[in-house]
Amino acid sequence: MSAADADSVGRVGFEAWASNPVLNAYGADMVVRIRSSFHGFARDHFNLITVGELGGEIAGWTAREGERDYISDLWVSPAHQGLGIGSALLSATLRTMRAEGLKRARIDTHAANEGAIRLYQELGFAVVWHGMQHSPAMGMMVEKVKMQQEL
């Protein structure tokens, strides 16, 4: 990703978040906070983000923020969901992690985000923790699952 893509990446992340009823049921104030969070992350951390394009537009993205074995983000535009973009992005990230010599990959999501959990399990992740965790972007405790796989 380049810095010039930040607006598109922020928009895709926010739209993916907002389209998921599990994640967007926290009220109008949360919507404003999350939109700002996505745009700020894309602007400030563009070097951590890998984008997937379809037809010349950004259809999804993944990021690795924090520890090297941690995949912090995977977001696919609602218009492009169900086309294998999330799977392709996550698979590419896992290949990169293997090439870096990492021994495991970690990812997490909201505990009620069944679609994401199913995708991660299809790609070899297993749930290793389920509980409440503070979300810095949301500014509150949320129910999460942590997943990992051996590479």
C-alpha cells in the first residue's frame, strides 16, 4: 500500500466494519469513533498494510501491527465479500510469515463474528482463547476469540 491509498483503505475498513451487524450495534457515537480510527490507522500505518485489488479498486486489506506473528486486521469491502478476497489476502500473509521463518500466526475477532471465525478455521486457525478484552478502537470491553495456527 502507498500513502496515497489511505483514504480508500480507511473507507474499505470502515464499510466492512459497518456492514457487520455484530460489530456495528454500538450506536452512532461508536460509528464516528470507528470511522476516524480506520482512516487514522491507514494514514499512519500504511507501511503495515497489504491491499487486495479487484478491477483497479481496493477490495480488501490486511495488516500486521504489533508482534510479527500477529495479524491485526483483515477487512473486505462489502461489495467484494464472498469472492475469496479475504481468503487470498490471509493466505498471502501466511505465506509471507512462513518465508520470514515464523513458527505461528495469531489473529483475533469478535466472538460473535461467525463468518470470520469460519474463514480463519478453514485456513487452519484454531480458537485458543475466548473472553472479554478491551478494544482500543472501540474504547470498551468486547467479547473476543483469539486464534492461532502453527506455520
